[in-house]
Amino acid sequence: MPRCADASCGRWRPERLAPRWASGIRLNGGWYCSRECVASAARAGLNVTSMPIVGTPLRPLRLGVLLRHLQAISEQDLKVALESQQASGLRLGAELQRLERVHGDQVLRALAAQGNVSYFTAFDVTRVMRGPSWLAAETVRALGVVPFDLDEARQRIQVICAAPVPRAAVRAMQQLTGWTPEVYLVHDDVFARAVAAYRPAVAEPSAQLLHVDGIEAAASFVADTASSDRAVVMRHAQWDRFTWIRVEGQTQVANLLVPVSREGTCQAAPTAH
């Protein structure tokens, strides 16, 4: 007879019970006797940083150095831009473009080299409409990446983003979905159009955005999903802006985003599995 996996419960499952109760609820492979025990376990799990996303990457080369290396600007161009940048408040690349010392494509190339990713100087936004759309739109906006193609055989998903590359969010995406993102940098205006064009595949009411408060409500959502599907897998990853919780059941997959910088709204968007 299995014992409830909630440490505060430990209840044994009797041999002869109604089939539905006897089956219990499974969360991450553990057997729980009730929805309340699942909620308790989910709450405890979400309060632990089980998948740390913060890394210690090498410091990237400065954009001005890269533009000089690419022979896109002169030393004088850089000096003038750095001085005028203090008054304009613009990023260096934008300031150089404002001064007409460099083209946008040259800045994009340098930013891609700085982020060690590929780039598109031109991108057809309709590729987003034809691409993979199993992430909720709110998840895409929060991550700062938009998927446009995938390679199922290699478990790779191609995404575009604007500079700077949201590395922590990309790592979270890989850890929680199992797909390896291939990142391509695009111009800011192209990325904005891509975000606006992206639509999730499912439009049923079950895929509508839900709003709940913090970890407590997220744990309750996990428990409700587990009670409905009888068995779910919950994983979570944290980065600078959110805790991303992914709940995979037999009939649905839910993505919950909980702001980690402040107490606020947790957003959940379940999609059909």
C-alpha cells in the first residue's frame, strides 16, 4: 500500500476503496491521497529554486569595440557618440545611428557577435504565423522570444529576439520544454511586429489567460489540474523577471508566470496537450 508523499500527511491508501479515490493523485511521480496534499507539495516545491537560471557568463565585448573591429566606425565616430550619448540617453548603437555614423544592419551584426547568436537583417514576419504556436502569447511576451520554426528530429526550436539576448529566459525555455532554442537577433521594430503577429494555436476557453496571486494560488492551480487529470508533472525555472511554472497533464499543458521581483499577479495560460 503506498503512503501519501506529503510529509505532513503520510496517510496509507487502504486496499479496498472506490477506484477513483484508490487511484489517488500523482504529482511528479509521487502518490498523494488528496487535492490538499498535492497543493501542499506544490507549494513546498515552488518555494525552492530547483532550477537556478542565473549563470556567470564571460563578460561580452563592448559594442563600440566590436563595431571598430568590424571597421563599421572610426575611433573618432565612437568618441563623438559616447560624448553625445550622455545627453541623449540612447543606447550606443541607437546613438551612432542617430548621428548617421553607422547603418542599422552593422549594429545588428555587432550585437549578434556580442551575444554569440545568429541574426537576420531582414525577416518575414509571416513565418511566425506559420511557425510553432504551442506557447501562450503572454509567455512569449514575458520570455522576450518569438518561435518561428522547429526541427522535431533534433528537438530544436528557432526563435527571434531583440537585443540584448534574454539568456536566462532562453535557458528557462530549454529546461522546461526540452527544446533547444536557436536564437536569431532581429531589429527592434521587426521583433515588435513578430510579437504582435504571434497567436497561440488553441483558442478554446480553456486556453484563456488566467490571473492568480503568487505561489499560493499557483500551487492551488497545480492541485486543481492534478485533481482533474489525476497525474501531472510540475517543473519550474526562475530568471530575473518571473518564475515559470509548467504543468503537464494527460489532457492539458499549463504555463504559469509568477513575477519574482515583487508581489503581484501570476498569469497562467493552459493549452491543449
